[in-house]
Amino acid sequence: MIVLELPSEYRFADENIRDAFYRLERGDSQEQELFKLIKQALTNIEENAFCGIQIPKRLIPRQYAQKYGVANLWKYDLPRVWRLIYSIAREEVIV
């Protein structure tokens, strides 16, 4: 079995997403917990961008492809039914 690993950097798809993420850090205890979970997920994704589950191309919402220019999507499951959606582009992960 071949295991693919891709160390990478992440960036947010736009400023609104980045700002919403950092607002969690200053929120109530549940939001702060979510911030920590996402931060850990981003660290894991930086170490290996393929650690998530690839979403089939036919299920990629058209608006994601149009707005962000993504050709692939990955899902990283977080506790409590939360999930992080990201795309991989040239050794860079787009959250």
C-alpha cells in the first residue's frame, strides 16, 4: 500500500473565513474549544495534506469551483459533527 504524504502550508480562501476563525479564539468556551480543534486540524493538514477524506469531484459545489477555483475538495472530520473543508493546490492547502 502506498501512503501519500504532502507537507504544506495553509491559507484561508478569503478574509471573511480567516476573520471568522480568529473570532472563535475570543468567543465563549465552546467557540474557543472549536478554535483549538480547528487549529490542531490545520497542524495535521500542514504535516500531511492528504490526511482528510477526498470528496468526489462530482460532489464539489459549483460555487466553490467558481468562487475559489478549486479542482478538488477534502474533508477533515472534527468532533461534534463539525468538519473542515479544504482544497490542495501546489503544496498549499486552501481552507
